[in-house]
Amino acid sequence: MKYKVLFLILTCMLISMLIQTPYLDSKDLPPAINLNGVPATFTDVKYGSHERNLLDVWLADSDVPTPIVVFIHGGGFSGGDKSEVYESKNIPRFLDAGVSFATINYRYMKYTDARSVMTCLGDAKRSLQFIRSKADEWNLDKSRIGAYGNSAGAGTSLWLAFQPDMSDPNHSDPVLRESTRLKVAGAFATQATYDILKWPEILQIPVSSELLLMFLSAHGLQDALLNALQDTDSPNKELDSKIRKNVDLLGLMSLDDPPIYVSNGMRGGTPEGLGHLLHHPLHAVALKTRAEEVGLEAVVYAKELGIAPDKEKQETLVSFFLRHLTDK
């Protein structure tokens, strides 16, 4: 009985947190101007039907189609926005190298009845397809697209990188006919997988009811959990489904996926608090280990654990992306 009550209380607390998380509407965001004072070529471009389906894009000046890098913001799928990268040095660095740059907003989990992380991932997928659909108009090379982000945006970038092509060639919506494949992906402070039930093994911690709750809440299965608990204390039947496989970044990764750049500067040790749990450097280690298993190129930094490429092979995210998106 105590077990059931704990789940109920924690579920209500987490749902309440997601519902009450404040965010900035587009009209409240700072102007889309990069660090060098260059305004976005287009601002608040709608790529979908929801009010948060907006992106900004800086188009590089070029006579030939340019690669493009897409930034996906963090915020636990319940906060954050596209302005997070406005003052980053990366935008002018990419533009100076002839690479266009976009930054997107996406729906938070609270914006659907299911309150599922798949809503957020699906928006990122559509934004990528939308950008490809604008290739002719925006002078883009749709075969050379990279994506990166931090935290939730990092995991989303990796999810896009490791999924097989999710295009639907026969769809009535021409945007959804576009490919979803990336040329390169980057992840700062990422989670190793959104199959949260794998975290105890990755982070070397005991299985806990909080982790189970996080998984269920992230996939809109709160009601399934509560219903299951009416008859049994084990809702595993609900978990052993394609849902876990569809968000298991480690399981999705394969040799034919794009190269990845992963960086995590957080301390190691036993996770202390939710932030440490979500951004522990062992997440980066798990991605490195899996990449080595499948033979995928991966530059991984987890400096607090002493993990970094040999000195002569060290790169920044920008240099790594340029190596894969351009001839530079």
C-alpha cells in the first residue's frame, strides 16, 4: 500500500511541475540577433501548427547551396526556448565558414493530453523536414544538415541521428515526405538514452520508484501505471513495448548513423539530486562505449572522469561539424 501511495504522490507532483513550468512566449523573447550583431534572416518561421512550432534561421551568404546546423534547446522538455543560443559564438563561426544556422522551439510535454516526450521529439523531426523542404528557397544543401543541443536538446539531436529515415514518401503533407537523416550530431550534457529504466545500470545506482515514475511520466503512461497498480505492483507489461525501443538511443545507434560529438563537464560520483542524475558524465561514457561497439565515429569528452580524445585529435563542436559538413 505504501508503494502505491508513493507512486501516486510522486506522479501528481511531477505532473503539477510540468503544468506550472513558466516559459517565454515568442513575443517575450529577445531579438534574434547573433553575437556579432547580425539579425536572423527569418524570425519566427512556422514549421507546424502549434504556437511553439517556430524557428529562426541565419542564411550564410553563398553562391552555392550551403550546409545548415540546427540547434535544439534544453529545458527538460518543459521549458527553454530558441533564444538560448543567440549569444553563442557558434552562430557567427558557422556563418563565417559558409554554413547556415537555425534554432527551433518545440512543444513542451504539457501541451498534449498524453504529455509525452514523443510530442517534443516529433516536433524536432518535423522542423528538420521543414528546413529540408525550404532547401531551394533558402539555398540549402539538404544532404548536409547537422543538429546539436544541450540536455533535452542533446538527446533529441541524438534521437534524430540514430533513427532510421522517418520520411513518408506518400504522405499528403509534402514536409513529411522529406528525409530526417543527419550528416552529423552533437550533444552537450546529454542523457545516454530515454529508456530511463536503463539508467540504474548506466549510472551504477539502485533501481528506484522515482526513475520508474520519470519513465512513465515522460511517455504519458501515468494512468497506465495507476490502473496497473489496482491489480499488481508490477507495471512492467506496459513498459516492455516498442515505446522503450523507440527512445533507446543506445539501442538505436548503429554503424550507418552519422558521427557524434558528445561533451559533459559535470563531476562524477554518486548522483546527488535530479540535475546530477540527468547530466551525469556516465551518460557520455555509455554513448562512447556503445559507439565503440558498433564502430561509429564519436568524439567524447567527460573530463571529470578523465575521458577525452588524444591531444592531437581534440576538436571543438564547430570544427567537428565543419569537418563533416564542409571541406574545411
